[in-house]
Amino acid sequence: MKKDFMSGSELRQYLHISTRKMKYLMDHDYIPHENTGHATHKYRVSREEAEIFKYRMETEDGFLAELAGKFSNRSGHQPRRILEPTAENSKAFRLWLEKEWAELPDALPTQTAASLTGFAPQRIHKLIKEKTLHGITVRAVQYIAKNEFISYITSPKQIASVQNEAYKSLMKIFEENKSHKTEKYRITKRKER
């Protein structure tokens, strides 16, 4: 049977965050909790509050964005963006993804879309519910339009806020591909001179 409460250590493991970040979240009241006053097991959080917080971490764009880089070991470190969220980068990233995913069906099952981008399936369902994306259900499988999903995930807002590893990996591959093409173009131009 699940306990109704978690200790700070259990919460840290449940959220997959560092001890330092967990302590900061508690000390700055990001998560409603009880301070037991003990040196060990100082924090006590209801399972319900922990689940709500985790859901928000997985589904809300930019949730805790103000803390990005705050818990790095290097002082004053601000993480360098993989891709700047400009309109030009957004368009180039979208065109590249359209080519990369050309073989995929035009109607993507939400599970497939989630696995390609590292988004939680619940987050995609939420976007459909909010009418940010359009969804259709066929035989208990929910689908979204591939091009609409690509446009959404390559928007400057998403480029600036998404922090999961699968999405970062897509941006890195795009950046490597872009810089490789630029270098090839320079070499060709030098040969033409």
C-alpha cells in the first residue's frame, strides 16, 4: 500500500531531482509541505501534492524555467541554448523535421509523437484538450496531424522552454546537420574561386 506522505529524500527520487534542488523547492514553498523540525527527514509532503507537482513538471511549458541553471556546480553558470529561439531558427528546424519525419504517417498516434520528442503523452492529450493541437480517436488510439505537431514543437516558444533530453537531442542533431552543411558550402565556395 502506498504511504500518504513522502520524506524529502523520497520526493527527490520521485521527481528525479538533486538534493540541492529539492531543498530549494521546499525552502521557497514551491511544494506545500510540513517541516518536521528534525535534522533528518526534515520535510514531509503529501503524496497528492507530489503527484500534482510532478504532473506540472511533465506537462506545463516553462514550468520552473526561472530555476534553469541555478543548481549547476559552476557558479554563475547559465546553460547555453542549443538553438536560439528565433523565427529563422524555428523555420529551419521545422523544415528539417518535416524532411526527417517524411516517412512517418501524416496522422501520428499520440504515443509515437510522445516517444519522438520526449513529451509526456499526458502533455499531448492536454494540448488536444486545450485545442492547441487537433486530435482524433480511432479504435481507442488518439492521433494528431504530423505537420501541426511539427509546427508546434518547432515554435520559438517551444525551442526556448522544452528541457527534456529527447527534444534536446533532436535540436543537437539539427544543429550538427546545419553546421555540417554550412561547412560544406564554404568548402565549395573556396573551390569555385
